[in-house]
Amino acid sequence: MKAAGVMHVVGTALGMGLGMGLVGGAMALTVAVGPVQADPGHGNTGTRTHDRKAHDSAARPAKPHRHDRAVKSSPQVAPDSSPKTEPAAKPDKAVTRRDRMHVIPTAAAQTDPSSHVDRKAERKAERSSTGAPVSVAPAVTQTATSTTSLRAASAQVETAATAVGAGSAATVTTASTATAHAPTLLNVVGTLLFNALGAVMQWFAGKPVLPKGSTVTVKVTSMTMPDTGQKVNTDWYFPENANESTRLIYFQHGFMAVNSMYSYTLAALAERTNSIIVAPTLSSNAFDVKAQWLGGSADQQAVADLFVGDRAALTASAHAAGFEGTLPTSFVLMGHSLGGALVTSAAGYLVDNGAVADLKGVVLLDSVDLNNVVPTALAKLTGVNYRPVYDISSEPYVWNIDGLVGQELEAARPGQFNGVMLQGGRHIDGLQGANPLLQGAEYLIAGASWARNVAAEKDLAAGWINDMFAGTHDGIYGSPHQTIEIPTSAGDATAVAFPFSSTTPIRATPWDGIAKVILDTVLQFAVYEPLAGAGAATQVTTSV
């Protein structure tokens, strides 16, 4: 026991050291390169392309302060006092990820088909034959670096890319779409750092391990993503005696996580919903010039395109994992943290590519949204394309961007059931696997989970997934603000149906403030759309 405790501490320190070292290097690099200076009227250089997602039904209203963005509801119920909940942290005056986003569109704007601009057509319209953006309706405000800075950055990235290509095995693909600016040295070095850490995480997490007594079979193989051509590590979970009644779930992990870290959660859901679950590891490289990462449009589109036509990529991967039958037609999308934003965005792209007919719903585990993709997707999932989207949220705090996705769901679908908040819930409740070192590091960084909430998360998700497939309503639901007691083997958990009774963020750990600063610093340089010249830059990809 003492040896295990020592290993736990050492592993936790190692995990935190790797993470902090990476982020520290990225922060130092951003200071060295300097923040991007922008001039209105041109393309941006890696900051969020939020204006691209504006609706054309009306001019955008002025942005309110971030603490005025809570969803209004009536009546308001005072937040339940939980023994674990700590006093709310004082508002941070620094600009945050949420301050740089759109005001959440109203339900009327989202449900009006005329107010939605087709994203594919818009991206095509944004590029002329010379690579310069052209005006589309609605008018979109854009930013760009100065010509001098752009040329200097292009020279730097060309030199760095050549050096990278000479010293490592590289995969070069051509970006299908691009914004009107070039990669910078930050993209090259950031890519090297994030890809290296991603490979280390996949190695350290190891292969997926099933919980004791599980009847599920798990296999590890690879899958070649459509559109991008990325070959990614993929876990497949097969329930016992799979037959024609078996379902299909696509699961996406969160930022800086990998697929095998969720093995306990996914094994339980595969067994309780009689579902085949496919869980690939996608990149967390926020500096990727082709936007081929969890938060980038390229990977979000690629996931949607997995389900088009004969689903060749999915089928080939399943067969490589030993599955000899035909994959189920109907499917549910599921994701944790930033993986939740990815699958929600993919659901919107399914409307564009025509595969939405087979989608039964979307289940989110404490999802976040960095680039307004959730409201954009929800605007498409209306009318005949309506699909349930439910979120199991922790209490509002830094790791779920103060409950932003819960607020986005309520703004888009007021008066409906959109999910619940677990009292005392933490961001890691749905991230449960067999590696005790990683699990300990996750709890240390984002706050420890209560066993009853871990169990309740599985109960909620399994019930909703079964209902989505069967067209029933037997799971756990509630009316707005309703308190729901969920009995589990670890004790009774308490959930409160959206909307949040309070969006005042809690403080789960002493370093929540530090985490917020680090995330804001790194993610303000994230690439959400492919950059111009991305095809000439070298990207290192690793498949473990």
C-alpha cells in the first residue's frame, strides 16, 4: 500500500509536471512571438473566427459583461448548499474565453431557417481565387496582421517547417479551406510540443482496461479519418452477444485526454445500452494550421463524414478490430468536455451532409464550447432535423467555462429539458479509467469526484441513450429547476434540471485561477479554421 501511494504521488507529479511544462513553454513562446496585432477589414491570424458564425437575421447586439450572460428564468431557486461546494470565487476582471464569444443567439433567431447561413457555402464564399476573403451576407468583420508582420511570420514558418520535415517523419495534407493569413512560428513550435505531449499521454495511459466483472470486449486498432486522412488510434467496445438489436455510439474524449482514459465509463455504457462504442483519439494540438484538432472545423467535419454513404472508414476499422458483422445504422454521438463541442458541431454538419437521418441524439458529459459551435449546430437541429441534445454538467467553474454549454442549450431551447447539473459535480465525473496515476492527477488538477456522482453520471447517460434509440421516455428527466434524487450504490446523488439556479462559479481547487489564466493564454491563439498556406506547412502526426 505504501509503495502504491508513493507511485500515485510520483505519477501525479509527473502528469502535472508534463502539463505545466508544456503550457509554460507555450506561454513563453507567445510572449516571445508577441500577441497578434489586428487591423479591421482583413483576415485574422489564429484568434477565434467568431464573426464567421454570425447570423444574418439581424445585426449583432453589443456584448454584455460576462457576468450578465446567465440565462434568465423564472422562478429562480436559491442554489442548494452542498457540503463540498466552496464559496464562489471573485469575478476575474481579465478578458476570458467567454468574453470573446458571441452573445448567445435567442431561440427565435436559431429556429428561423432564414436566419442561418450555410457554413460550407460561407467558407467557400470567404475565399476568392487569389486567397483573399470576399464579402458575404451577413457582413462579417474580419481582422489581419500587418503586411510586414505577415511576411516575417511566413518566412519563419517556412524555415521551421523545412527543419521539421528534415528531422522527423511527417504527414503533409492539403487544406480544403483556409482563412486569409499564413501560419506563424508559434504554430510550428506549438504543434511540435502538443504532438509530443499527445504521444506521451497515449503511451502513459496505455491500452483500455475493463472494470472487474465487465462482459464487454475491447479492441484497439486504428482508423483513417475521412477528408483529413489522419490515421488515429481507435478503441472499440463490443457488448456480449452483439446482434441485430445492438446500437452504435461514437464517443469523443476531451482536451489533452486520450480514448483509453475513459475505459471504465465506456465499458459500463456499452453494457447497459447494448451498444458498440467507437472511441478514437483525436489531436489536442490547438496550434494545428489545418484545424485538425478537437476544436477545429476540419476534425468536426471529418467526424460527421464518417457516417456518410457506406461508412467505409468506420467499417474498415471495426473489421480490423475483429468485428465481422454490419455496423448498426442508427447512432448516438457522445463527448466529454471539448469532445462534447466536437460531437455537437458534427451533429450540425450531419444536417449539411445528409446523414442526420440516422442520428438519434447527442449526449454531453460536462461539455465546453470555445468557438460558438454549439449554438451554430443547435440552429441546424430544428424542425425535421431536431434531435435531443442533453448535457450532464458539473457545477459552474473554470473547467466547464462556468456552465456555458448549459446556458447555450437553454437559450436555444427554452422550456425544454436540456440536461442537469450534479450538485458537487466535477469535470472528471465522466472521465473514469483504470490508470490510477492519471486518475489521481486529473482529480488533483480539476477537483475530486464524489463516487455517487460518478455512478449517477452513468445512470443518466445510459437512460437517455436507451430512450434515444427506443423512442421511449424512461430515463431521468425533470422540469426546469427541479431537484432530482438519484439513488446509486455509493449513495444518493442530487441533480438539478437546467437552467442553472446560479451561474456564479465555484472554486474547486486552490489553483482554479491559475488554470484559467493558462487556458486563456493558450487558447486565444488556437486555430479554429484552416490557415492560408497550411498545405505548405509540415505537420507531425503520431499514431500509437
